[in-house]
Amino acid sequence: MKEQRKVVKPETKPRRFVFVLLDNFTLLCFASALESLRIANRMAGRELYSWNLIGEGGDSVTCSAGTVFNLDGDLGELSRDDTVLICGGIDVQAATTRRLLGWMRREARKGLVIGGLCTAAFSLAKAGLLDGKKATTHWENSDSFSEEFEDVHLTKSVFVIDGNRVTTAGGTASIDLMLKLVADDHGEDLANSVADQLIYSSIRTDQDTQRLSVPTRIGVRHPKLSKVIQMMEANIEEPISPSILAKDVGMSTRQLERLFRRYLSRSPKRYYMELRLQKARNLLMQTDMSVINVALACGFASPSHFSKCYRAHYDTTPYRERGSHAARLSI
């Protein structure tokens, strides 16, 4: 295929990206970012971007899919012109070591841009680099993130750029971020050419949210049902009674019951309970919160009631769930 090279700013020094690969990092978010840079160079006909892969130990690291990557070096001194992207993935808490945190804080004092791809927003927040800033992370980790880092304004955006801190929600959100950076560096035409090469037809901005809308997720396009579910999702710690939910959307409790039975084959109370238990499971898996605090964060008045409901839904207790998860990670 014959390519049309795009005009870019002349005499620009290649911008270097330093990818810090954490143990069990997500391959898709890393590859999406790297390929965007490679294609930008190809379309421009010269080196606009360069990159290095580093990590703790400087030898090799394994992604969550089991593939091993050789590293270019250890966590060392960087130039203040470098852009650092921490690549997170599964069990980012364990991968965020004391040495990594110290290195991030030291490099941040130079004023360089530091970003977190996928779950690596946790690493940045743990280092204190997101205090008072807006950020995003993968939606599955948002509950645990919000509980642990109250000083960070967590959004549901695909990516967030707040000063010299950058975060993405993971997966293909890396493409959206890199297209934004390419456009800022060398213009919209080049960014659009990169998107075309990636067969990426819908470029998202930091105003786009990462999850599908409620109607799309549940497969039902009923405005009142969608509004009730949004209210449920926004009020997990202090659940709202079905009667109040029904009143807020202009219907009776009986009408709301029929709506849930018809479209979701369960009662509003049952659906709400499942949402709360799902959040509880995420917190058990992703945080060190006590079971009592997890119960309170998910709207349960007592640990015994929480344990009873959890066992009825997941066929195990919260304590055993956490223990089994820890055992799986240690294998």
C-alpha cells in the first residue's frame, strides 16, 4: 500500500518515551501505546519518537498473558525531557514496590511527565503523584482506588491529562492518549493518519467515558430503568429504598418491580444486592481493607449479614474468597 507521508514540524528532537513495565502488566495497553508511536514515525518518514523499556532489575518482565519481555535497563536516572509511562496490570499493588515508589518520587521532582496506563494509576497515587489531581483507572479497579486515595479526583474518562500527570483506563485507551499527544506535538493530520493505519475509526477524547452506557450494558433501552440503575450504582454505601427509587422516576413501587422482573428477571432489591456484592468482591480482591470495612463500604450494617449474603451469592465466605485469591496470586 502506498502511503502519503504527513508534514510535521521541522527540526524537532525525537521525544523519548520510557515505558516502565511492571510485573503482570497488561499487554494490550502497552502495545497500543507503542504501536501508535511506531506508526507516527513511519507516517512522518523520520524519527519523531523513541522509546526504552525499563523495569525493576533491568533484566526481563512477564506480562499478564505470560509473554516475557527483555528490558533495556533498570530503574535509573532519566532526562527531564523524557515522558515516563508506567504500565500496570494484574495485582498492581504487589508490583508497586518500595523501590519503584522511591524512584518515581525522585524522577517526579525533575518535573518530567509521568503517566500510568491501565491500573498503574495506583502506582502514581501510592507515590503521592496524583494528590489533588484528576485521574482515571480501569473501571474494575475504581472502587478500590476511590477507597484508598481520597485526595485524587477519580473520573470515568478514557484518559486524563492533568498538568504533567497522565492516566488511562487501560486497553485501547492508550491509543486515544497517544493520538492526543501526537496531535499536540505534530498536528491533527498526523494523528488522523496514525488512526487510519490502526483501523481506529472512532477517536475518543478525555470527555468520553470508558464504560458502555447503562442501556447498552444491560441490553435494555428503557429510560426509567436506566435511571434507576444509575442511581443504584451511585449509592452503594448508603442504599436507597425501592420506594424512593420508584418515586424519583415517577412510578409506583409495584410498577418498578414489574419493570425489573420484565427486563432483568429479578427484583430491584435483588439487582441492587448483586451490585453491592460485586463491589464488595472487588474490594476484597484489590485492597487490604478489613472485611468489616468492606461490608460498611457496600451498605451492610453488620459483618454477619454481609457474610450471609456473600455466601448465598458466591457460595463462599468473604474470608475464604480473599484467602483463595491470595493463594492464586502466589502460584
